[in-house]
Amino acid sequence: MISFSILIAVHDPCAEHEFCQNGGSCTNTGVHYTCICAENFYGKNCTNVIKQCNSSSECLNGGFCASVDSVRFCKCHSNFSGAFCEFKNGNCSDDAACLNGGRCHQVGERAFKCQCTDEYTGTVCEIQLNIIYVYLRRLTKTPEVLFAILFIFIAFAGLSNGEAENNSSKRSSVSRKGKRSRKQAAGTASKSSVPDVKCNEKVDEPKNDSSCSSEMGQATRRLQKKSKARRKRYRRTLDQSEVSSSVFEIARRLRKKAIESGSPETV
């Protein structure tokens, strides 16, 4: 008896060529193939991009923003995928997929995402947060608390702005008074440059008498002392005005930030 053995070659397009791009996986359907695209890509060969990047700073986990045919997308390392390389490749069934009590969520067939607790962050919850960030993170999870914080911040900014405006008006008033005082001091100094000393009223007394010179010197020193005190008070007033101006500017910036961070209905 003669026996024949027939070998039938099975065509596998996935083994012959790497059709699926950008991290897509190839599935053999007999004669044809099907690409299962990674997150943020679609199309027959996973060449179309859903979300584009503007710079490499948007790409996480060491990825970089690449430009191919006028299309910009995050080029991820082999262990990561997603629009911005935010997913780690693997399965939630893997041991210790998410660290420090994080919850694992499967994304497609090849990647997963970790939902971290309040104390940790990172792709697999590997980064421990500062206690201040933990507290703020817990507060912002409650809309009522977040709205209350925003309301208090806006009220404080408005109060500071009102106080700054009052200080500004007081500063203008004090500045005008200071100018008038300086003019009066200058006028007094010009009028009193020659002190009214009655030591030379008598004709028979010499004009360069020593007692007369002493009295004139004392009067001049008194006048200089008063003028110096006025200038010192004026400088102090100007310093207070500058402080008020700084407070007003800080309050204005706080109010601007509060307006930008809040919705139009809230503000």
C-alpha cells in the first residue's frame, strides 16, 4: 500500500509583516488580518491619531511628542501606551499591577490604569504625596467644600481690595497734605532765613556784637531743627503710602486670580 502525506501551509499575514503600527496588536483571521489598536490610535493599521500633542512635556513616563506627516502624537516607551503615555502595558491580573492599595482598571486588551488612594500618585501609585497635597486632594473631592473655599477666597479678595482702595484714598490725601506742608516749610524757611533778633535795633550798638551773633545762631539752629523734623515726617508719610500701594497691588492680583479660577456664575 502506498501512502501519501499532504502538507497544507497555513497563511499567517501577521507573521509575514508588521502591519499594525503604534503599539497595535495583529490578529490573524485566515487570509486577512485585523489590528487591535492601542489607546489614541485607530484605522486599519492604527496609523490615525485621536488626540495630538503640542510638546513633549505633555507626554508622560518618558515619552516624547513626535511629528509624522504633519500629525503630532506622543511616542511612548515599550512599557506604556495611551494618548499621553498614561497607561502601562500589561493586565490587571499581573501581580502588584498597582502599588500601595491602588485599584486596577483594564484599558483595552494590553494596558491598564491605576486609581490611586489619596496618599499616592503616579502611573502605578508609586509616588507618595506630601501631607498638604493629601489634605487638599480630599477637600476637592467634595463639591460643597470646594465651593465654600472658593467663596471665602473671593470674599477675602474683595475685602482686601476695599481696604486697599481706602488706603489709596488716604495716601492721596496725605500726599496732598505733605506737599502743602513742604511748601509751607519752604516759605517759612525763606521768611525766617534771617531770624528776627532785636539785638541790633539800637544805633549805638555795634552790628557784629558777639551776643547778637549767638542769638542769631540759636534761632537759625531752631529753624533748621524744625525743618528737619518736617522732612522726617514727610518721608514717613511717603513710606506708609508705598506700603499701602503694595497692599493694594497684592489684593488686586488675588482678586484677579479668584475671578479667573471661578465660573462666571460663581464670581
